[in-house]
Amino acid sequence: MLQRSLVPDSLPAVPGLETAVHYHTAAPEQLGGDFYDLFPVAGDRWAFFLGDVCGKGPEAASLTSLTRYTLRAAAHHDPEPAAALATLNAVLHERYTAGGDPRYCTCVFGIVEPGGEHGPTIVRLASGGHPSALVLRSDGRAEFLPTPGGLLVGVLPDAPISTVETVLAAGDTIVLYTDGLTEARTGPGRDDLYGEDALRVFGTGLAPAAPGEVITALTGLLDSFGDGLNDDTALLALGVPADSSLIRPATSLPS
Amino acid sequence: MKTLTISHRDTATGPVLHVAGEMDYDQAPELRRQVDRLSLTPGQCLVLDLSGLEFCDSTGITALLAARQHALAAGAGIVLAGVPANLLRVLTLVGLDQVFTLRPDTSPAS
């Protein structure tokens, strides 16, 4: 299935981090939609990204494919998040928008430097028009990492890209998601949406939680939306184990 | 589903398209067709009056961006007028409030 080439079957094990993912497919007959990846780059760092392409069907699938391979190549050339997204923006703009066929994606791209026993784990994110990442802290707080001002990737030749940095302490987990989650309908009207405020409250109820727990809980939340969940939804969580002796390999929860 | 209806009038400063109904994957191509038929001249301003738009998904937003590209290629400008609150929220979320000129009212460009 082509969809299989658009997201990895499972994530690689990252030393010093726990990871978990989930991909919900709204319409199995339609390809495309959301994407994510996680891979090593130079300097004991790991790059990860998650995003959402516009449109549906084969056009969206080809855009997803171009996006994934461009980001992978860009990250090996310069893993700085803003640089990787700037490269993607230039590629998508040249390939589509400049020719009168605008296609674009929202994307959050991150670099994580696992600290292990030697220091803090630092995450740097860049966002192009993507919903803010959520961090569940070990002390029970849940907070967004706002990246205001970032623009849909591929719209303008030189796009503003918003960046943010945070430190993950032992027991902290960062969650990336696509807007299928926050735009899920929770009422009869087209404007009755789940929303970011409800997600933060949900995260506060979970925190502290390891990535596997967070993804399991969010998967249950997605299921609870029923027919209100009408878009593909990707979830990716990275966390520093509260007890480093308990590091588990990546888990992938099929839809 | 409500049908997308687009009405066209010409003003001294350029065409105004009044876009009403629901603009989704099935119906967004109609806006692209109508915009592609417009012959804009340099210095004109295309106004998309969205005050009657009840729903707009990502393919609808793509059609708005295609309209922008069409206007810019002709040396014309583009204004989104009367953007409904929910669409404004989405446009702001993805940064497009920086790309489009937005006007609360729906009078022709001045």
C-alpha cells in the first residue's frame, strides 16, 4: 500500500528517549493527509517532524512524499529546524505555487539532543503554520510551546518560520499532533470543535505521563470522537524517562 | 451540503466575487474556474467577498491561494472581505492573515 511508504512502520529506538506514535486514517480509500518521521542526524542528535498536507488523494500523497524526502535530505545538510523548513518551503513553492498550482503543508520540525547522564535534553522546534506542540511536565503541568507567526509551508518564496526551544527534564513528554485532533467535531454544528483549550486540560489530567501512556490516552480520546473525527490524525510523542532504567523501545500503535 | 454560489460584479477598482455556501473538496474547484476566467489588469484589485461563506476546508483555502497567485501574476492585488470568524481563526492559525489583505467590510476596494 502506498500509505505505508508515507509514514514509517515503526520508529527507531532513540538512546535516552522514549517515543510513541499513532496514525488514525479517516478514510482508508484516500491516501495522503498526515506524515511524520524520526531519524538520526550528525552530532548524536535526532530529527523529527510531523505535518499535514492540504488536499486528499493521489495529489496529496505525492506532496507528502516530496515533503518527507525533502525534509530528510535537508536535515542531513543542515539540521537546524528553521533551515530545514526553509528548504522545504523553497522546494514546495518552486514545484507548485510558482507554477500556479499552490499546494502546501503545515509542519513542525524538531531537533532533540538527548542529554542522558551528561546534561539536559534540549528540543528545538520550528513551525510553519502548525498547531503548537504540547509538553506534559513531570510536575503535572501541561503547556503549549507556541510558535506564532509561522506560515503554511510552500505559500510564499520566503516564508516566516517560527522557532521555540525547551528543555525536557526526566519525566517530561512532548506531544506533536495534527489538527484532526483539535478540529474534531464535538457537537452538532460545524464550529463545535474540540480545540486547544480542551487539549491542554486533557494533558493536565494526564501529566506526568510517558509517551506510550500519552499516545494510548490520546488514541482513546480520538476514538471517543466517533464520527466527529473526520480527518487523518497523526500523533508523535517523545519523552525523557522518569527513571532512565525503564527506557523502552519505540512503540507503534496501528490505527 | 450547501451549494457554492459565486456572483460576479465589476467595480471601478476591479472585480468583486461574492462567494457563498460551502467551499470544500468537491466545490472549491468552482472558485478556481471562475477566478481563472477573470482578466485582471495591473493595478486592479480583486475582492473576494466571503461574508456568505459558511464552510471552508483546506482545499477551499487552496482555492483562495490560487486566486491570490492569479491576481499577483496579473500585477493586480487581492483582498478578502467579510471573512467569517471561523475562517479567520483558521487563516490566523496557519499564518495566512499575514499573506492576505483582510477587510472587515465588503465594499469595493478604494
